[in-house]
Amino acid sequence: MEVAILTIGDEVLAGDIANTNAQWLAARLTDSGATVDRILTIPDDRDRIAATIDEWTADVDAVIVTGGLGGTHDDVTADALADAFDCELVVDETVRQDVVETVANYRDRDPETVTAADLEFDVDAWAALPAGSRPLCNPEGLCPGCVLENVYAFPGVPAEMQALFEQVAAEFDGETISRVAYTPQPEGTMAEAIDGVREHFDVTIGSYPATERQNRLKVTGTDPATVDAALEWLAERVDLVAEE
């Protein structure tokens, strides 16, 4: 299963916040056996988001979009998703009620900060999702996510994104597996061995140098026996050790 990750947000591109969502999703998807085909961050630009989604849906099995959902002026991802699939935004009553209850719960927990005026906001702006999508109510926050065909859209707040992903995690799988080994050898001394692994086995290998810890080697493939054999072959040519 090939998956593309699209993160949305001017603040990410400006370096105001780290793109931890992409890293978390990539690791989670890889652990499930799926293959991450690409990762891209683009600004809160409705037309550009829609065009990217439209292009990617034909290229990969699933597209995950995170960020830009909600009811503020720069939250345009839901609109862009609707544009990409030529549909309207609608409000599911279950989602609407969940948004209302979430804000009420905010006030119950902190009545001195959340006033009655805070509850008089545009609920529909927060609850609206593309017509025909499968809503995902948010257990960690205000804004819902959704699934529309092979596109999965989540809010950008990390805890909320992770909670919504777990609701659909079973829908991501694949045959990709990885084994990790560690070595004190400098990366430059392993070039011949790394090239040899690629030539002899149907695997990929990544070399990740570190300055204060053991260098890390990651062997990835779709057949467990082949991956194990590749790692054994490598161990005969590289000084592999347990992680420190």
C-alpha cells in the first residue's frame, strides 16, 4: 500500500512549528507495512491544496492530509478537498452535535476562561465537511476529520491528528518490513558492503550516521526471509553491534 502525506500550513513553512505530524505518520505507516511514497508541505492555499489532492489521488493508494481544518479564516483544507472532488460542504448532524458538546465541555472545565460568548460561534464553520465523506469525530479537540474516497483529512494539532488516525489505522497495511542494525564503523567504510546488499538481495538499505551514537543501518523489503538473509550477509562484512 503506497501512501502520500500532505501537510498544510504557513506556520510549518515559516519554521514556526516543527513538522512532527509528517514524521509521526511516516513512522506509523511504515510500522503497519505501508510504504510512504512522498511527503510534501504546502501553504494554506485553497487552489494549490485542491490541485495537489487531485493529482495525488490517482498516483497512490491513499493520501493523508493534515492541517488547515477548522473554522478560522485560514482553514481552507475542507473547502479544497470539496473542490478536488467537485462537491459541496455539508454539516452532518452528528458532527455538529459533537462540536457543540466539545465547546460546552471546554466551558465546564474552565468556566472562568470560556464564557457564554465563546459558545456563540459559527458551529457549522467548524463542523462542515465535504458531501459524501465519512466523518471522524474528534475525541481530543473541536475540529472533525473525514475520509473521502482515498483521502484522509485530519486536523493539524498533533494529539488530534494522532487520535483520528488511530480510528482508521486498520485501513493501512502492506507487506513492507524492516530490520535495524547498528555499527561503530564510519559510513564511508561501508560503501562496498551496502552496494553489495543491494546487488545480491531484493531489499533497500538506509545508512543513518550519528555523531554521538552508533550509526544505524535499516534493511527494508517485502519478504522476511530475504530481509533476514540480507542482514546476515551484511553482518559478515560490517561490524554490527547492539544499540548503545
